[in-house]
Amino acid sequence: MKFLRQFGIILFFSFLGELLHILLPLPVPASVYGLVLMLIALCTGILKLTQVKETAGFLIEIMPVMFIPAAAGLLDAWPALAPIWLPILLITVITTVIVMAVTGRVTQFMIRKDKKR
């Protein structure tokens, strides 16, 4: 029953994100709205981490399974992707390296900032 309640809370924030996506004319995905709303609720204390921790951990654990349909879709679309596979590969590798570098720098900045306190 605890997991159903936690999952309901997460779904509620996803629903609020969907509503914001419909109401606001911005090109922001509904899932991002939902995540930002949940972050705000967690930071302000409206929502306690213990209220969603176990279910969130479970959802993170099964996340790789959610990518299987997307991978199968890419294999199905191979005839359209075959002529442009090299540019796609290069863009994927370059952007991955950039994201990793920026994430590392931001993490280092936050750790240094926290140590100064």
C-alpha cells in the first residue's frame, strides 16, 4: 500500500506537469514541468523525501527496461538511418562528451561551494 501511495504522489506531479504543458505556450516537455514541480515541493518541504523514496528508487532501477522499445524502433528505422549513420554517430559522441564535461564541472563547482560553507 505504501508503494501505491508513493506512486500516486509521483503520478500527481506528472499530471500537474501535463496541465502546465497544456496551459503554458512554451516548448517545454510536460515531464520537465513535473520534475521541476516535484523538486520545488521537495526543497520547500511540502513533500518529504521519505514520501516517495522507495518508489522513486524502484523506477530508477527499471529505467533501462524502458529504453528497449526505443532501441527496437531505431532498428526498425535502419533503412532511413543507414545513409546518415556517420553524422549521427559523431553528433552523439561529441554531445555526450560535452554533457559529461559540463556535468563534471558543475559538480566540482558545487562541491567546492559546499566545502567553503
